[in-house]
Amino acid sequence: MPTLYELINVRREFKGRAVLDISELAIEAGRIYTLIGPNGAGKTTLLNLLSFLDQPSCGEIRFGGTAVDYSAGSLLTVRRRVVLLDQYPILFTGPVWKNVEYGLKIRGVKKEERHNRVVKMLDLVGMQRFLEADAHKLSGGETKRVALARALAIQPEVLLCDEPGANVDKENQEIILSILNRVNKAENTSIIFSTHYLSQGRSLADHTLMLEHGLLTDVAPENVYRAVVVRREGDRVLCQAPGRLLLSMPEHLLVAGAKNLKLQVDPEDVAIVSGNEQPSGRNVFTGHVVQISQDRGRIRIGLDLEIQLNFFLSMQDYLKNPPVIGGKMTVHLPDSCLRCGSSW
Amino acid sequence: MGLLTDSLQSAILLLFSWDPELWLIVWVSLKVSALSTLIASIFGIPAGFFIAYRRFPGKRLVLTCLNTLLALPTVVIGLLVYSFISRRGVFGFLGLLYTQEAMIIGQVILIVPLVTSLTIAAISRIDTRYRKTALTLGATDLQMAMVIVREARFGICAAIIAAFGRVIAEVGISMMLGGNAKGFTRTMTTAMALEYDKGEFVLAVALGLTLLVIAFILNTLFHFFQGRTHADTV
């Protein structure tokens, strides 16, 4: 696959503070990428840069093998190849069809072709009934779908979506994500979307990019909890996370003297304690299964320990003793799955 | 009290008798005010858009100056323009003094700051996502500006109406630059001032009533557009 974007030492600063700092990133064409990270991680900033609505404070962005030139004339050419769907999209005043045809009209597409494309796009997002509807009278989910149709109408090479599943109900969320998938397969449109939810991202994307504090990281922001140091026991420290998670951690994992911690449990390293084993020892917890889903050939389990703990089971382990929703399950969190970040 | 009721009665009769002198005065007022408003809008709306959307050094100073100009007395503008277009002035050779053109020049100076300020206010209220959306859909700067103006159209209409209301009711500029020439530069406000000086209240009251009706219509329109602007932002 050819490289679509290349970011080299790209940094974006606001009032002297770096909100994004990427030393190197290559994004392939025709793929679906998901951008995962907590609030303030720099996801929207990165999407603004990739959509050429903003320019880096320093560094170089190459698009289609050519360094992006931010002078007005050249910028319009590259900007017209990419479209960004906002987290809270806004529709122009007027009927839905006028919104969807906007990008085509400013490109000088003929009226008849515009109409055909508008109908096709509204059909794609399941909003054909709303062709003549007043755009400002649509619900949040409908607005998002019309905004998606408006973005797709111009047949972009790249579709960037900022939290496409946010602020919409489950039904609209699934519709939007399935459209993204379809568009990628049918039109070979490259898609980059941001999300808070690792599972949502991984289920759809070919690649996952994780951002934290403006930096690309390979640590999934999953099972991240606030924790407070309760007491020290020899070379170990007892930390209270929300709910029943009273974790014993080796002292060397902690920042010296820290009382408030950001604790992470790696979902890949959580061990299952089978029924006939006696649940004993440190960091053993029992909870009810609240979520079971398939995730790239593995089974993702959500366990309710007053807070949700997610982890993976291999398909083989799952088939041996399949858990059920509401059933009890005991897990062991070995030291290898515990990580401790800087204080919150 | 008797004077007022008698004048009011006679004024209503005068209005419904379709007195040509009265209606000529009304026509001149409407024509001069409409042209002033049109010209001021041509300058004021783009200027307002530019100031609202661009960052440039001295922007705060420009906004302060605009707000100051809103309070500029009409006689000061009359005096300033007079100094340029009187026979001894730089543009004296154009023979503009005591013409409708002179009144229009003065009135444009009066309301350009008003149109600009209200346009800035209208544009600033528009959600910034409109700009971002237009740009990501491939709009040029001009096409993006058209989207913003379209979304702010009710606020901009309100600015135009407020400006028209300001000029149709002003008297200083019309008197000093127009000269209150009968059938030519006599407007409703200058005619009312003259009739008052003469002690003839009937025509003054009739014109006053007409002006009130116009002011009422303008205010109704203004509130309609203002209301639409607020409703749109909810």
C-alpha cells in the first residue's frame, strides 16, 4: 500500500505548550486507522493537521509523497482531497439536500449530477426520507449521518472522523461505523477516526494509533484507573483503586513519594483462575461477567469489579470453559500486567 | 393641550388628503436614507466581516475607534463634511454643498461605524464550526465567507435596519449639508424643525406621525430579525 501521510518531527504548540509532538508517523492509503486516547491526548489536533485545517508549529507533513505547502493556492488543492467530520457536526441553515450538495456545488458539479449524488449519499446513510427536511430540526444522530453524507458526497480520498460514535445512540453509532467500513471497502477511501473506546476502534480498524499527552504511545489506554497509596508492606505498596480493587504493587513501579497514581492493568496479561483452583494470594479478584465480545479472533471479557476490568481470552480458552453474562469469574492480576504512570 | 389635539386632528386630515408637499418630503427622506444605508452597507458589512474574522495588530484599537464613532454627533459630521465641500473646501469645485449627494456623504459617515459594529456582533455570534465545515468541504476563503454571511443574515439585516432608522431620524447632517431646500433637500426632520420655527405645527405633527409609523415598522422588522438570530443560536 502506498504511503498517504508522512509526519516528520511534527509539533503543534498553543501558547508555547506542545499539545502534539510526533517524531515519525506513516499512514498507508486505503486503510482504516483508529486514533485512541483520553481527552486532551491530541486526537483532534492531529485530525485538524491531517485535514489541513491547521498547520504544525514545526516539522513536515507529506501527503501523497509531497510536502504540504501551506500557501493559500496549494492548500486548497490538498484540502479538497480530504474531509473532516467533526465530533459535533453542524449543518448549514436550509434543507438537508442543500447541505449534502454543498461540497459538490463549490466544485462546480452540474445540477443533475449533484442531485443524483445527494440522493445516493442520503440513501447510503439511511436518510433519504429527510431530503427536504430542515437541517436544524434533525436529532443528534440524524445530524451526524447527514454530515457524513455531506462529507462522502465529495468522494474524498481520505475521510477523517473525530469521535464518529460520540453523542449518538447505539443504533446510530453502529450505522455510522458500518458505513465507514463499507465506504472503505467499496471506494478504497482511507479512513482515520478517533475514539475513546479501544474495543470500538480495534473492531473496525486495520491499525491503531494511540496518543497520550500529545505523544504516540504503544500502551493501550485501557483499564486505566486513579489509585491512592494506602500503605507500604515491605517492598510492596497497597494501592486503592476505585471499587474493590485493592492492589498490591512492587514498590519499584511507583514514582518515589507519589500518593496519587495512574494505574493501568494490561488487558493482555490478566490471568484466569479456573473453578477448581483455590482463589488465594495477592491481586485475585472475583466479579460478574458483564461483557463478552469477539475481537480479532480473541474473546474480550468485561468483568464487573465495581469498576470494569477488560481482558482477553484466547478462542481456545474460551471454548474450553465459556463464561456467561452474569456468571462469576475470578482473575489474577500478576505484577507483569500492572503499570503505574505519573500522578493524575 | 388644545394646541396638540387641534394640530393632531389637522395633521391626520393632511395626511389623508395626500398633500403633495408632505409626500414629497417623505419621498426625499426615504430616498436619501435608503441610498445612504445602501452605500454604508457596501462598505460596512465587508469591513465588519474582515474585522470579526481576521487577527491583525491594532484590532482592539479599531474596535475602540468604531465604538467611539457610534457616539459621534451629527453636527460634528456636518461640520467636517462642510469643511471639505464648501466653496473654499478641497472638494468645493464639485458643487456638492446643499445637494442630496452631500447629505448622503454625511449620513454614510454617520452609519458606516454602526453597520460595521453590528456586523461584527452578528458574525461573532456565528458558530466557528461553520467556518471549519465550509473549509473542510473545500470552500475557498470567499465561499467560506458567503457561508458565514448567510448564517449571519438575520443579524446583518438587523444592522441595516438599525442604520436606516438612525439616518431617517437625524437632523443635523441634513440641515447643515442639505440646506433644507423645499422639494429638493427638505426631509421630514428638517421640515419639522422649520415648521416649529415658523410656529406652524400641523405639517410638523403630520410629519412626526409619519416618522413614528416608519420607526414602528423599522423596529418591528428589527425585532423580527433579532428574534430570528437568537432563535437560530438556541
